[in-house]
Amino acid sequence: MADRLEAVEQNGHGAAPTGSGPAYAQTPLWLHTQRYAPFYAMAIILGLIIWFVPSRDNNGSTGAQQAGAITQPGSGDNGGTGGVGTGSTGSTTTSGAKAGVSAASQANSSGSGYTNLNSAAVKKLEAQIVPWAWNATGKTAGGFDCKAGVRQIPWSDYAVPCYPHINLSYNGGATTRGVTANKIVIVSRHFMDSASSQAVNAFVGAAGFATGDQVTAADMQFRKYFEKIYELWGRQVQYIDYVSQNGNSTDEALGQGSATACSDADDIIAKYHPLMVVGTGKNPGATGVFAVCAAQRHLMTYGGGAYYPEWWFQKYNPYAWNGTMNCTMIAYQNAEYVGKRLNNRPPKWAKHLEATKTTRQFALYVPTNVEYQSCVNIADQILQTTYHMHEASDGTAYHDRFNYQLDVSRLSDQAAQAIAKFHQSDDTTIVLACDPLSPIFLTQDATNQGYFPEWVTNGAGLTDVEQFARLWDQTQIQNSLFGQSQVDTPKVLGANGEGVVTYKKATGQQIPPGTQTQYYAELSIFNLLQAAGPILTPDNVAQAVFSLPPAGMPNYEVGYAYSGINPDGTTAPSSWCTAHGVNHGCQHTSVSDMREIYWVCTSFATDASGASRCAAPKAYDGHGGAFYATYNDKRFRNGQWPTQAPPIYPPGT
């Protein structure tokens, strides 16, 4: 690996880019970024992904009335009513019914010591408690007043509907692997600390994010607080930290290393028999590769498969879940954005190219991974059929498409190849469907070649986050970087963010800067545990995900959270939803909208290391360079994007 990293440094990018305007000097920080850049895509992306529980639109009715059984279509509301019990902190009233679980869960839960999920006691409990229905009143486990419209964390826009605390005489007992009458076993998988991860932590700290140890400490605080205020139906969560014994973080980040990841899954199951494996805290290891291994062994994961397509999640239902937008929905979003707002219009912000090109000519930079390629193909097809884009010689939508390997040693040389191709073709507009480190090299190469196209982010891979854009060549992106964004980092990391407020209430202290994302990581997990109800099984988790009301209103800190919708934006049941007993649209991820942003950097200064940095305007974190949002930060779902050109940089810029 050391040799491969040296190759990255020696392939022509070790020196600072030439040309006027802001650029990286050949400083220790610059060389440090060069040496360890490959690891950022693995560690930082996993650490900064915004996770929260998928949700469902109620469309004016209760979730209990609309939700059908996940694998038993038509069971719906069977009329169960009445209180389950009275706790010491208040009374409880429930109405509606919860459908039964599937044969898959029953098989997974069968055997010596497991609950008979078809027993009368289980059926009665499921009929009486509907955790997502928003129809119960009383005091929650956290002592908050519960009523319709109030969430388990009252100041949150993303916590599940509140449920009053009750002392159950029977909670279903050992409903599945990892669940007993008094505990829920969850394993947090981590990769071993190494020189590379230490370098990543040093860079993360320099960029203003929290280091690995700080992230872990904040994660523990949120975990302890949620155990007190969430309704866990008489159980306690037993977290077990597991350092990978076989897996390789580099391989798994590249979609490889299945054999060793599966060895970890076998080891975890044999030692701990958990319900779920998650990736929170330092050096998280809930990768897509591991999630496949886990699903094959009927083990749940949360956080693997970030930005993967919906078909992948459906394939591994009900075991794989994530909060970030699946790339199937990203494909519909991006096709609408490009087709409506950019296509057949002049490249206004392509410096030097706007004089020779009357309309935009698009290029695309995207990983070769099968999952991501399938989504790009969807967007390409929509652009052809709906917006009549046929730029390539073979009739496909994009004039040039560079498929790059997520190989950590090749980020630099592949960027050089792509820019040479795009420059030769005079492509005016490059769509970034990539990781946030590749644009470091893409923009440097473009500036070195005197090529200044437009840069468009599609909102995936954290290319919409200020801390990363500040590392890109500012000469290149000044007045030319814009596009779509899922993450509203000023709200997430700002002073009024949910994580900031909750940490203060939990500890009485100010949250360590940059650890706010751990709030959403833990929130998503506890949301699942409460919403599934006392009969905790993978299928009941799935039923809860597809039944919850929408989340995010009114602040939309991390967007509109909603799983009762199809990736194309429709709410009618798809064939998959119907086959799994869902009588409305459904998806396994939750972010369902985006906003429009553009990059602003108006002046520059040399930092302590000697590197030229963006100095103004100051962003929410006090550092120079910021993404501004159009339309007063309005967010758009599929079908809602305006048809006019983006109202971003003023004329003459």
C-alpha cells in the first residue's frame, strides 16, 4: 500500500497547480492530502453520512389504517382496540391493529428458546400496540407528554411518533436472534486503527470535523440518552463493539473483499448472536459488502449500501437499511434537474467555452460499480425519452461518460484521463456523480490544461459539503460550481441543529464540533427499535419503516424523510410493494428531496501552512467558502423542479 500511495504522489500531482488565482501550494498539508486522499473517501464518507429512519406519508389517515402486512396482503386493520396496560408514568390508549409477520421471520425465529410468533399472546400484543399510529396519549419513557403530532423527542423533526411508557407483563420474549425478554443485542463493527486512519483523523480535525475518538465519545452520549427516553418495550440495548478480525476497509470501500467480510459476519453471529450490526463511531464498518454477507445470514444492518439503488435493498429485504437517498431516486432527480433546467441552454458559467458553445454539452464522471452504473442508466434513459437528449454518437444522453474505478490508488490518474477526454471534446458541463475527493484532481487537471467547464453536483457522495469543496481548485470552481444537494450542512452542524440541542439536554455541555452526525446515526437505530413494537423481528422493522408518517417538517434539517414513496416519486404501490403487502409506494431509504446550491468564494488568503484558501464569504462554521441555496432553501421532490434556468451567478461573472 505504501508503494501505491507513493505512486499517487509521483504521477504528476505532487506539485501545486499552476495558473493564476487560488491554488494549493506545495505545503505539508497539500502533500498530506495527496498521500492520504484515498482514505478520505473511505473513512470520511462513512463518518459523515446522514442516517435516519425511513418514513411514510399518512395522506390524512393514520398509519395503522393504511399499513398492510409486509408479506400478508390484505390483512390491514383487523379492528383490535383497547389499552395494553398502565405504566407508572401515565396511561396509554391505542387503537388500530398491527399486521402479522412473515414466514421468513417465523423461520428465522423458530427453534429452541424462540417465541412462537403465531401464538395467541403474540397476535393479541401486535393487535393492541401500533407504535407508528400517532394515536396514544400519556407520558413517554422520557417523561414527555405524548399526543398526536408529538414525536418521541418532542423537539425533533425526525424521531418516530411518541408512545407512552407502559410496563408490559409480556413483551413477546425472545422474538428473534438477538432479542430476549430483557435485551436487544446490537454489534457496532469497526475497522482496526492504523496509520492511515490516524492520518484521516488528523486531516478531519484540521478541516474542522471531529476526530475518531471524539466521534465515539459523542456517540456514546447519544446512545445513553436514547436508552432513557425511547420506548424499548421492557428491553435494554446491549451494544457490543467489534473490531474486524478479517475484513479489509480498503477492499470493502471498493465493493470487494466479500470472503473476509463474510468471515466477520460468521464470527459476529457465532460469538454474539445479535439482531443487527451497525457502523457508528470511529472507523465504522457497516459497508455494503458486509451488508450482503449479513443479509445472507438473516442479520440486519443499518448504514451499508450508501447511495445504492432501490433494487439492491429490495433484494436484501428486510435486512438492509439506510437513510441516504437511494441512487434510483437520485437518477430521477438528476434527470429532471438536467432535463428541465440545463439542457438546450447556453453554458453561462463555462469560462471561455460560453463564447463558442450555444448550448451545453454534457459529460459525466461516475464509478464503475454495477450498483451506481444501473442508476446512471436510468437517468440516461429518462433524459433520452422525456427530454430528448441524444448527445453521444450511440444516441445516449451524455456526450461523454467516464466510468472510473473506485480504486484508491487511481483517483488521480483516472481524473487526468477524464479531463483530457472532456477537454478534447469541448464538453461544457461536467456532472459529478462521484466521491468528494476525485474533484480535487479533476479540478486541478482542468486548471492546468486551461479548461474551465461548468461543474454540477448531483447531491450524492458528499460533493455538496463545504469542507470538501474547499479542497477543490478554487480558480476552477469559482462562479461555475452548482447543482443539487441532499445535505443541508449549515443546519446539521449549525448552532440550532437537532444534534446540538439534544446533546445539550442530555449532558448539559456543548457538543464537540463535527460530532452532530452521530445524533442521526443513533436516532435512526432507536427509531427502528421503538417503531417495530414489542414483537421485534426484521419483518416488523420493515413494516414499521413502510408505515411511519413523514418526517422533516418544518425545518428539513436533513430533508424530507419518507419511505412511503417509490423512487420515481409516485405513491401508488409498485409490483414489489404489492408483493410485500404494502398498499402504497415504498423504498428502503428515506431522503426524498433535494435543494439547489451554488458555490461562492469571493476572496482568498494564505493560511498558516502557506496554502491559498478561500477567505470569504464566511460560512456557518466561520471558514471561507460556502454553498448558497436558491429559492430561500426550498427543497424539491420528484416532479417539482422549476423549468427555468438556475438563478445563481449574476450576469458577467
